[in-house]
Amino acid sequence: MQTALLPNATLTEFYRFALLLTGNLKLAEQVMAETLHDAEGRLDELRHDSHRYTWLATHIRQRCLRDNAGNMHEIPRLLRDEQSEAESGEVLEIEAFIVAQRFSTLPEPERSALALFYLDLFTAEEIAKLLKMELDELGSLLSRGRQLLDDAVQPSA
């Protein structure tokens, strides 16, 4: 029996990674499409590569950082003024989208470190290696990133 090279659940997590890095649905979809297109051209290599998730994360991150460089603090309007009661049923999705937008305003490499950590696809050691840093540096980065995210998500007093 042949298993999928990249199962749907894994692709969903990597899409979330792209969304957390960009804060933009269309850009995250574009990044995923381009990355998967590149992966398609390397199927034979990736099929036998035990580090294919690392390859995927690295390429998604590079694309997000490149493509999102000019849009870092641009937060699109989420709700229309005349929101109907039928439209208000998706509160949880909207809250998740708002968090993703705030997440995308974090500086690098805190943003990438937190996104990889929260998606739980890699160990701390693998994240440190992927981001080319020492493990203790990653710990400091995660703490700083959490504080910045808390500050960004908390309502202003």
C-alpha cells in the first residue's frame, strides 16, 4: 500500500504555517501552490527524503518572507459595517483569522519560531536547526515571541 507523500492533515498544518507568517489568506494559498509546484518537480528526491517536512517548511518560510516583505503591517478589513445576523455565525473563524493577522506582524525570526512551535510538526531541536540557531537561543526567541503576541492580541486599555 502506498501512503501519501504529504498527507492532507500535514498540508493543512503547513497552510496554517503560511497563514501565520503572512496573515493573508490569498498570499498563504499562493505560497502553498508555488511550494507544492516546486515539490512536484522533486517528487523522486522528496519521496526518499526523511527531511521532506523540513524542506517544505523552509521553502514556505522563504516564500512568505520574500512575498510578504512589503505587506507586513497591512491588516485588511474583516467585517462590513452592515453585518447581518447570518454572517455573524463564524465568530470562531474570524477570531482565528484576527490572531493570524496579529501573528503575521511579529518580527522575524520570532514569528517563524512560534509558528513552527505551535503547529507541533517539529521538535524544538528540529526548529532550532531549521532556523539555524542554538536551542537556548530558540527558547529565548519563543519567550520573546509569546510576549509580543500577547501584547498584540490583548485589547488596548
